[in-house]
Amino acid sequence: METQMNWPEMVTAYPDEWVALSNYKEEGATEITGTVIVHNPNKKDFHKKVRELMPKYRDIAVRFTGKRLIQHPEIPLLWQITPTD
């Protein structure tokens, strides 16, 4: 069963995890509600699953529920979030 969740519910249910949402609605820069279709704390495994689901959902929002996405502020953000392996 798919259930709509708001951002605080996602943060509580999936702390420090990547979440992918379908049927989502964004309200402002930080508020989002939607159906969590996949979640995983491992970024590589998460994105692999999202790629598999893209043909089915086509429009997917991706968010990270943790507070520390930027691990090394002295390194450009794009380098930190782009897979290099």
C-alpha cells in the first residue's frame, strides 16, 4: 500500500536515508509531500534502484533526510554528490 507522507514523517521514518518520491508536491524550497517508492541509506544502491524504477514512474523526486549531506564543506558540492567509481 502506498501512503502519502510529508517531509517530517519521512525524516522520522527514514532517518539519514535517501528517499525517492512519486506523486509528489513541492511547497516552497523545503516542504514536500509524496509517496516514498524507495529508500536506502547507501547512495549507490539507492540510485541503482531509482534508475530501475524510472521507466515506471518517469517523474521522481529525490531527497536526503539527514542533516549532513555536505560532509566536507571545503570540497565543491558537485564533487561530493557525483559518483566517481
